[in-house]
Amino acid sequence: MARKSQVYLSHEAVEKKILFIRGKKVMMDKDLAELYQVPTKALIQAVKRNRNRFPGDFMYQLINKEVIDSRSQIVTLNRGQNIKYLPYAFTEQGVAMLSSVLNSGVAIQVNIHIIRTFVKIREFMFSHKDLELKIEQLENKYDQQLQVIFKALKALLNNRPDDKDGKRW
């Protein structure tokens, strides 16, 4: 019986490969192929053979301008070099669908790890939003209370009674 080889990936290694393009968190075909230990061409061929599994919200091909604008995120080429094929971006759902078209043991393990990383990022973003909302609520609450205190202090300063000597305190 053949032993399964274990794939070890850190969440940080996967997070570095998650980009923000067209308002969505995505992973590029090249990075996914590297993680799945298959050539990029083989990954794209598997996707094209199963095109009906990858609607536009699961996967899309970047346009030239997006590749140029995203060079700080997508480190694919040096300046002056041209790309032969425009890369594909896979959303979280697209990455999940890849597990149905790439059926190797490595692909399954990597896929599980990537999905867990997407979930971790989403949970972090949700907790961050929740914390931001709580801070806003506290600011609004205390801003109103502080305004009342400042108004009271100003009223006291403007309407100070004279002391016995005729001087203001």
C-alpha cells in the first residue's frame, strides 16, 4: 500500500499568494499551480476541459491593464518583458472547484489548506469589522457625553460669579 505524502503549508505562505483584484480576494493560476505541484499549463487545461464548473464569479482572466496595474501584487515579469498568456484569477469558490478537476493527493491536501486560509482571512476581516463598529459606537456615545461636559464647563466659565473682592475667580 502506497503512503500518502503530506504537504506542509503555512497560512502565511498561502496568504501571501492571495491578492485583491476586481474587488475580490483571488489567487493566480501560476501560484495555484505551484502549490498544487503541477505545471500552470496543466492546471489551465484541466479548467478548460471543465469550463462549465468555472463561471465568471469563480474564475476570470485578467486583462492586460490589470496585469500592468497589479505588478506590485503579481510578481510575474520584470519591466520590459511581455507576457505570452494573460493569467487567470480564481476566487475562493474557484479554488474550491479546482479540487473537483485536480484529483491528486497533493491537490486535495493543498486545496483544503487554501480553503482554511480563506476562511481564516474572512473571520479576521469579520472580527475586525465588528471591532471597528464597536469603537465607532463608543466614540459616538462618548463624543455626545463629552460635548455635554464641555458645554457645561463653558457655561460655568462664561457665567462665573464675582468673589468678595470684586475679582473673578
